[in-house]
Amino acid sequence: MKGLLRQILLGAFLLAAGSAAMAANHTVRVGGGGLTYSPARLTIQRGDTVTFTNVSGFHNVVSDSGSFRCALGCDGSGTGNGNPNSSQWNAVVQFDNAGTFGYFCEAHGSPGNGMFGTIIVEGGGDPPFTITPAITGNWYDPAQNGHGFQFEMITETLVTAFWFTFDNAGNPAWLVGTGTIEGGKVVMQVNRSTGGRFPPNFNPGSIVNNPWGTWTFTFTGCNAGKVDWTSTDPAFTASGTMPLTRLTQIQGSTCP
């Protein structure tokens, strides 16, 4: 892969988090001082994230519509579990659509009654984000600093991505995907490359590209998006989702 130094990129993901431009993140305190969310009513912009932080008590956060259910992570996202829990957990939810979203604690309320809150997401009148070559660069999740993606827009419709990450056993993994732009999304077929050795023992004939699964990237702006994945590789979690924030941008590129 031309011009790519994997170790340098991993170092950037580890050290440069503080310099990244990102969509706004908001914090909602769960419990602490009573059966409440604080603030109980929050207004954000489309593409922003909300971090629910359990201060004390046996709680979770559940969307009235069922779009999220979170405590120790969120149901359906890797190993997340949305059951009420008394530990000091944090759960991050990204809001990609404008509207009003109610949520509640299963242990202490129901929609509109008891321990509940409301999030108002503005920006519904804005045009959908159009993917341009300006997405080229490195992206990551600030809450999981230490791994991330590199994007490169090859043509007007073709994008490639590399995920420098680790499998469930902690082994370094290099995942490669290529896909086409579909509106504000990119859907990719993904392979995992194995069999290589460090030079001078590298042999191109030893490289094996095994099918890994799919990625679906949804961009809500120049600096914000998310990835949803499914994998058939038993060394990885079968499905999940993760918010993404831009880490670096190519010099001279602009994003409207």
C-alpha cells in the first residue's frame, strides 16, 4: 500500500486525539442526587453525540422508540449490554436524524413517567452531507483512542479504507475495504490480510486476503460519521457500530 507507514499512523491515533476537530459531544448525568437525568432536556445538532454517565444507582437509558438501549455499552453494538447496571458506566449515542427523542430508565420509569429525559436534535432543514475527496484522511473514535480508519477517495464514486485495529484476542489486524458512495454512505466489502513477514523476509506470494465482512460508513458532516459492521471472521465481534471523528485532513483540501 503506497506511502503508508502503519506504525506512524497508529502512533498518530494514540497521541493526536487532542488536536482532532470533532462534532460536539454532550454529557448527561444519570442518577446522583435522585432518580434524574441531568440535564433532563437537552438540545443538540444533528450528528452530535451524547455520553450518558451513570453517577450512582441502578439505571440504564432506553429510547422511547427502541432505537437505543444502553448501560454497559448499547444493545447490538459489539459486547454492549443495555440492562440496568449500578457500576459507573458510560454509553455514547450518536444522533444522525433531526427530531425529538425521549428516553427513560427501565428500573425507575416509563416513557413520560418517572425517570425520563428528552433530547431535541436540530438541523433537519439542512441538505444531506455530500461525500467529497475531503473525507480523505484518518478517522477514529475518541472514546477508543488507539485504533482507527484511513480513508482515500479514489474516484467520484469509489472509496477505499483501512482499519488498523486488533482482533478479540488482542492481535494486531489490518482490514482493507473498498466500496461505492451511495448518497451520504459508503458500503464496503472487507478483507483481512495475513501471511506477511517483516522485510527482508516479506514474500508477496505468502499474502492471503480472506473475506472479513462489510462496513457501512455514514457521514453527517466533514468531521463526523459512524461505521456499522458485520463480520464472518470468528476472531472478531460479529456486528457493531462506532461513532467516528476526523483525526487528520490532507493539506490543501477543503470541506464545505
